[in-house]
Amino acid sequence: MPAIMKLGKFNTTGPLGDAYEPFAPSGEGSLKRDMQLHVDPNRLDDRRHLLGSVDQWRAAVDKAGSSGSFDHFHSQAFEALSGGMSEAFDISKEDPRTIDRYDTSSLMDVSKISRRWNNHERYRDHVNSLGKLLLLARRLAERGAGFITVTTNFVWDMHADKNNATMTEGMGYVGTPFDHAVSAYIEDIEARGLQDKILLVCCGEMGRTPKINGKGGRDHWGGSAPLMLYGGGLKMGRVVGASSKDGGEPADNVVTIPDLYATIMDTLLDTAAIRSMAGIPDVVSKVLNGGSPIRGLI
């Protein structure tokens, strides 16, 4: 699989092209207002037809080879305006009890997060927002969004350097909100009967050193890393594999990144049928054939 992500950027599409760029609700401006229809639907339809008749502009775009992306963007824009997408982003529509269950901002007094760490603002943002972000993710998934990414802004680095807290202190800032928000999400999905339709993947890009460094932190480690899956019709309540005594290397039932890809693809598609199709792009073939679905979950 070719690299399609840049460090710190979660919207890079690589070979997929601009038409597959994600929508980032954290952008500037008034999101809900921008996604609401403020003209008569008939007038909007007239504008759509007018847009389709601008032949000279389209001819120039066609020569540049970008018309496919623009067509996709136009369709998305009109669907957002005419389909009431802004409502999905308004979590105030939820039952107050549901909002309270997800809310992580009340778990700790963020003013007590030590300012000695340069990432103290990121820790505060994590505590204040993670629950709301997962509630928003559930609302979007419920309304048909196919792929949703919730990022945590690099708060899981715990090197105990000038930027990052120690393991003990840092886990208090990030582990507690994570446990609260993810458990709320799982309970909510179960209550709505969506556990076979929604797959939750919780992972990072690497693990942490089995040995604590001299400052009380842990550094980057590629030998092993945690992975949690929920839903997607997978078998739940399983612990797959085991690590060495120090947690540094897999000791049993090794799961690789290609295995994770294969598991996700297996929950989404009839992979056997796709393999038999002609003309499958190499990048897709590598994902389908590069690993095996995780044993014990399928």
C-alpha cells in the first residue's frame, strides 16, 4: 500500500485523487450555517442547471484533467445543502442524557494540567473534546458516512521531554477520557443495534518502548503496539495474541498491519468476489492479498 498520509495531516489521499479528500468539520467559519440551505429549493435547482451549462469553463477544466474531482465536489456540495447534512453536525439535537454520558470535559479540572509541558493545551483540548467528537462520529455513521477519523492531536506521546508528560502523568490526561468516551460510544452503538454495521478501530502508528526512559517516559517502538476493534460483525470479547514478558515483541498469534487492512476489508466487501474481478488496481490487490483477516475475529 503506498503511503497516503503525511505526518500530522490526516486528509492526504495519495493516488486516490482530490475527489476523495475528506470533509474536515474543524475548518474555519460557521459550519452549520454554511451547510444549511438559505434559498428556495427551486432556485437552487436553477443554479445547478446554470452551473452545468458553463461550457467554456468545463472545457478548460477537462484539458487540465481535473473535471472528475470537480464533478464529485459539486455533487457533494448540493447533497449537503439539499439533504440537511448540517443537522448531523448538531449534537445539541441529542438527548441531554446521551450528551452527558459522552462528555469528557467534566472528568478533570483542566486548569490543573501542568503547563510545564508544551503540549498542555493539547491535553486540555483532548479532555474537553474527545467525548463530543465520538458522539459526532456516531451521528455521522448513523447517517451514512462511510469513513470517519477522530484524531487525538499527538497527545499519546509520553517521552517525558519538554513537550510531553511522563507515562504516569500523561495517562491521567489521555487514558481517562479515552476510556470514558469509547465505552460511551460502544454502549450507544449496542443500544441502537448498530454493532454489525459500524466498525470502530482504535490504534496508533506505533507502540512504546517496553523500558521506561530515565525521565519516566516511553519512546517510539515498532516491535509491538496495541490494537482494539469493536463491531463490524466481528466476534467480540476476544484477546488475540500475546506479547513477550516485557511487552516488547509479539510472542503468539502475530497480527501485522496488512492483517488489519485485510480484516477491515473483509467487514466491508465480498473480498473473494473482488479477487476474481479483472483489472483490479495494484494498490487494491496489495491490500486484499497482503495479509489475512485476524484469526478468531471473523
